[in-house]
Amino acid sequence: MLSASSYMFSMLSTDEVNQMYAQSYQKTVGEATTQGVLDKTSADAKRIQVIADRLIAQAPTFRPDSAQWKWEVNLIKSDELNANCGPGGKIIFYTGLIDTLKLTDDEIAAIMGHEIAHALREHGREAMSKAYGIEMAKQGAGALFGLGQDSLALADTVANYGMTLPNSRTNENEADLIGLELAARAGYNPNAAITLWEKMSKASEGAPPEFLSTHPSSSSRTSALQAAIPKVMPLYEKAPKS
């Protein structure tokens, strides 16, 4: 018999989660385009694309079917200190994160590798299934997929819930370690994960960045990263650096 948690997790298939998130992602990108804040041409936009391409090329090492995902990468001009990679490989980075923290390429790769790891391990699927169940109970209807307004609204609600709910400590630790190895395999210095979290911690002394609301930092987290770095350094040392 399925437990409540396993039932909730199985409520949406991987394909359904990917479809729902893709609809919500296109809405976000469309709104950014309308508002003139979608950055496709700046030096930072090119940096983000190059870094993403190198990380994406290594993703099938951890999940072979990700080679068939319809990956997308977009940079949005905003003071928001945030970034994410949603189900199916939909990446969004905000310029505020790069500018405020003065991120190096290696530090961008540390963030993006961590976010890609969440997508590879489907950490958002359980939260999206939970949100879907709540929304369907409210509506008292069957599954709504397609391109109707009801479907788009449902997809947006479910995707937003899935991406803003804090991850469990287990999921965070897993994403940290997979992200570290992913970045190393792509030729980015894993030590950047430490300098990144130091910058994040300093930035959170006032109002915590949104990124930290779902990615809590701690001394134990930094210790775990430091312990893992020697294990992935050989991968970094032999990886192409461009």
C-alpha cells in the first residue's frame, strides 16, 4: 500500500511536472520580454550561456535522459538575488545575483550546478505534486493539461509552489555534492563553492536574499563542501577549462 507521502509524490509523473513547469517558465520569460528585462545580448548573458552549456554537457553523467531535455537558459535584469533550474532543465538567473555578489565564472557555476542538481534529482516534483493535489481539491476537477487559461493558471501556481518551498536538508546536501562534482567535471574550480557561500552569508546580514530562503546556509554545510572538494579536484584538474 502506498503511504501518503509516496502517493503524493506519484500524483504527477516526470513528464507532467516538466510540462507544467515549462508552461510557467514560458510565462515568466514572456513577461520579462514584455517588460524589456530579458537580457540576451550583454556580456553577462553570454557568460551565463557558456557556463550553462558546459554544465549541461556533464548532466547525463548523473542522469542519462537529461541529454534529451529541452534545456533553456535565460538572464533577467532584476535586483533580485535569485537563480533556479526548474524541472526539465529550465534555468533562470537574475542579474542582481551576479552584480551584487560580483560573482566569478566559477561561482556562477557553483550556483548553477547546485540548481541543476535539484532538477536532475527531481527535488521539486514532490512539492509540485502536493500543490497540484491542493489545487485540484479546490477546483474539484480532473487533471487540466493543454494550453487553456485554467491550465496555465494551474501550472503557474503549482510550479511557483514547487520552486519556493524550502528543500529538505537531505535534498540540499545532495544538491551541494552533485553540484560540486558537476561544476568540477565542467572545468570550474570547486573551491568557488566556499567563496560563494561566504559572499551569500555576508549578503544576508541585512535582509536575507531570496535565494537563501530556499537554500539555507550553515557552518555544517560549508564543512561538508570542504570535505568533498578534495574528492572532486582530480575531475577539475583533468577537465577542459573552456
